[in-house]
Amino acid sequence: MERQIVFILSGPSGVGKDTLLSKIIAVQELNIVRNVTYTTREQRGDELNGKNYNFVTIPQFEKMIKDNKFLEWTIYSKNYYGTQIDSINKLLKEKKNVITILEVDGTEQILKKYGDQYNICTIFLLPPSTKELRNRLIERGMNNEDDLERRLKIAETEINKSHFYNYKIIMDNMEREIDTICNYMLLELAKLNKSKDS
């Protein structure tokens, strides 16, 4: 087993995962890098291919499934999302801790299939309330009521299934929550180092 940790970050759309992740990567003590996952969804405004996601076509993604290229993959909001095996292993071999954003289903897959091969810590981000989550989605430009309701329904399902995560954080104050999560991550790294030395 590698002596680094794979941190998995999950939470409903609009809860602040990408903002949080960019802040965490800047914390040098964590020695952490982002694993960029694959998706078939459309590229949004300022997103960069290879930085936010690896954007691929549906046929490309389905070929990767057939070729067993993924640690996990799932369909979320009618789009494929997946974590490539080689990219995670490459980062771990470089002695880096890894952080990746996954859906709840993808997290379950990795824990079931690879929980004994990787040191994994799971973190679920919760909105302060459904009303606040709705407001954040509207601020992101999601004005179609059907899409909004579908996202909120998915969020409810994800929250109900999040009981198995190591940490659950209510995203009420971004700066405070960044400090809290970084402290949890440093604690997990310290525990790993202690077990390595014993």
C-alpha cells in the first residue's frame, strides 16, 4: 500500500467543492495535488480541459470503460464521470497526496473495490440548508426550474447516502471550513506517518 493518502471530496452541486479544492491545494504542508477526473459533460465558461476536468466524448468515455481504464465511473445528471487508474497511481508514485472530487456513487465504488489498496479519507460537504443551496445554484445561472429541482433532488439523495464518509462539513463559512478541513487532513497524514513509524 502507498504511504500517501487519496482524499475524496464530495457534495451537492453548488456547495463549493471547486473553490475549496483550489484553496486546499495551496496549503504546502499537505503536499497535495489534484487528480483531474474525466467527464462527458459540456465545458463551462472559464473551465480548462486538463485542469478542471478531462473533457471527452461519450464514445471515448465508453471505450475507456470497456478497456478498464477507470477506478470508478458513474452517471450524474445525464453525464459520465470517471477516475482513471493510471493518473492516480502516477501521482502516488511521485510521493504526492492526492485530492479528487467524486460523486457519492464513485466514492462507494472505490472504497469497495480498492479500500485495501489505497489509504483513503472521504470528506462530504453539506450545504447550510436546502434554501441556501437553491440560492447558490441560481447564482451560478441555473434558472431553469426543472433543472433546479432535479439538482436539488440529486442533492437530497447524495446527502442521505453520505453516512459512510469520514468527515461531514457544513459549508457555512468558506474560510473557516477550509481551516477545519485542512486540520482534519493534517490529522489523517499524522496518523499515517505514526503507523508507518511504529
